[in-house]
Amino acid sequence: MEGEIVVGLDVGTTKVAAVVGEINEDGITILGVGSVPCKGLKKGIVSNIDWTTRAIKDAVEAAQTMAGVEIRTVYAGVAGQHIRSQSSDGVAAIAGGEVTRADVERALEGARAIPVDADRQILHVLPREYIVDAQDGIRDPIGMSGVRLGAKVNLITAATNAVQNVIRCAERCGLTVADVVLEPVASAEAVLCEDEKEIGVAVVDIGGGTTDILLYVDGGIAHASVLPVGGNNITSDIAAGLRTPMAEADRLKRLAGCALGRMVGDDEEIEVPGVGGHPPRRAPRRVLSDIIEPRVEEIFAAVRKRIEDTGLLDQLSAGVVLTGGSVLLEGTSELAEEILGMPVRIGFPTAVKGITQLVNGPHYATGVGLLKFGAQAMRDAAARDGARTQSQTRIKPIDTRQPITVAPPAADEGPKSSKIWDWIKAAF
């Protein structure tokens, strides 16, 4: 695995980002990043193949130029309101009295053997816990003794056409998609620590077109869902309220936006560009925050409602971690704490080296998380290949159903050899 290149491709509603990393013994080193605006998606789903393909191509070319490597294989992210989450169980007999990786894989295969609509596919089988005989709450059962292995998992399903459209866009750029990953799962890999997963935490990824929610309880993923609202809704409100073009509304949101009105001074002003040839004008900055705050409140109210519907609100002791470009608005975390009623922090990618200043922001959490997911997938594949090689080199047992042919002793080997020969003939 040392020196292997892995690439994460974040295909988002407002941008496409390609992040290139090198797998090292102690983690991942960031080699290059490419990010370009994208108008080919709507609420996380590809709506224009040509525009999306062009954005992917430009982002990949920028990333491979910076990294100095040729990109051929990527791990792509997918999101959208079509994502569904449900629980399932699987059981497998422990073949040799000790749990092996093959036993775990058979238990997970049993968990995914559920009816799925023809237009949907299983994206992830995410283990929550394993059960060996009567002992539950096990995270890693490999090596444990028992006769029966159970697995409680969370299945993530997605619309097949939405997934295939992302793959098709990448293939039109000459890329091979090694795997498609749910974007909040990738973001969680980049921003969470193990302690947060253990005591319960929610990851809320607010992108341009969607808000993704992922809940960890007792170290495992307990729920995943997507809300069809995001930063673009805020931009649209600003454009309509201030009568300014969408591009200028987005610029005002990023440079002067605030999600909490009381944090804005009464004497602060902004310049609002006109639309349709009208000249720019001055306006109080509080007017901008008065437009933004209700929409952000609506987003977090919907997030709280979705979490309450799962019945897991009281188990999120670590609170909420916010990621995505839209959480960079001033006052977002403070407003989120008021509405959600729990601790909130902004999640930044961690545990990477190299040119980290290029990915040091919540808007690159998904891209870095895809790198980590891909690196772990490559390690798992190497471990499976190693286990398969070891099993093939074991001594082949004698098949007692086949006749055994033993050559008789030579004439000059003496009477002792003849007695041994007589004993062998009598035994068989």
C-alpha cells in the first residue's frame, strides 16, 4: 500500500472538487486539489450530463497538474433526496470455531439479502454491531470463539439512475469509478473522532442543494437521510430580497452574510449591485442578515425534526458537527446551538498531511473523506487478498475416498522391509 495514489471526486451541486492523496504508513498525504464551479446538478442529482462532465474534467485536470500524477481511478461521492436508510440483520455459522473475515463477509451478505425496488440499489452495508452467540455489542468479532455470528447493519440505498449518471459523467472523462460513496459518510470520515462516534454525534453537511444528516450511536451509523434544501435557497432569497443577480447574491452571502442578526452592527453597510442595468446602491448589512436568518432557521428546524423522528435525539451526547460550504456563514454555529439545543462545532478535515492548507475548510470535508474511504477500501482489499493467499498455501488434506497406491519394497531391501509391506497391505 505504501505510495499508492487515491483520488476523491466530490460531485456537488455548486462545485466539483478532485482531491489527490498518497497513502503512507502513517496516513494520507495531500498532493493536489482541483475545484471548479458546476451548474450540472440540481439538489445533488445530475441534471445536465455535458455540464457535469465538463466540470469533472476541469477539476481532475487541475488536480493532476498540481499533484504531478495521472488520474485514472476515482472514488466518487453521491447525494440527493433519493437516499434511503433502513436497518437489517444477518446471521452466519462460524465455520472453524473462530470468527474469520470470511465469516464476517457472509454475515454482512445475509444482512443485505432484502427485497429492493428494481430502480434502487444498495450503496452501503454499514455494521452497527456484531453478536457472537449470546454476546452482543461487539465491534470487531474477528478472532473470537463461537458457533454463530450475527450482524446488525444499516443499509443505505440509492436510486440507480442517480448513481449511474455520476458514473457515466466520470467515464466520459476517461475515468474509472472504483466505488460510489454516500457523501455524508465520507464527510464523517474526515471530521469526526472516535470518541464522538462512541458517545453519539450527528453530522450535518449543508451543501449548495441539499442538507445531509448522518447519526452515529454507540460507534456505528444509525441513520442517514437528505433534506432537499441548502445554500442555494439562501442565495435565491438574497437575490429576490435585494433585487440583485444570483452571482452577486452569492458573493454578498459569502463576504458579508451573517446567520444571526444580533451579531451585526447598526452602522454596517453593504453595496448591492443592481440588476438589469440599474446602478448599485447602499443598504444596511442588517437587511442582508434579516433575509438569511429565517432560511437558516428553517434548515436547522428541519434537521431537528428529522433527528427527533428517528428517536435518537437523546443519544447524541457529543452534539452536532457541521460541514459543507454553507456553514462558513458567520453566526451559523451559534444559531444552530439555539435551535438544535445541543453543542455544535464546525468540522474541519483532520489526520492528513501535505498541502493541507488547500483542504483546510468544511467545504472540502467530503473530498478528504473520499480519500480516507478509498484508502481503507484498498487496505481491506489487500487484507482479503493476503488471507486468500494464505489459505491457498495450506497443505492439502488427503482425500480418503481415493485409493492409495504404495509401491512394494525392492528385492534387496531385506526381510524388515517385507514385514512393513505386509502390515501396510493389511491396513489398507
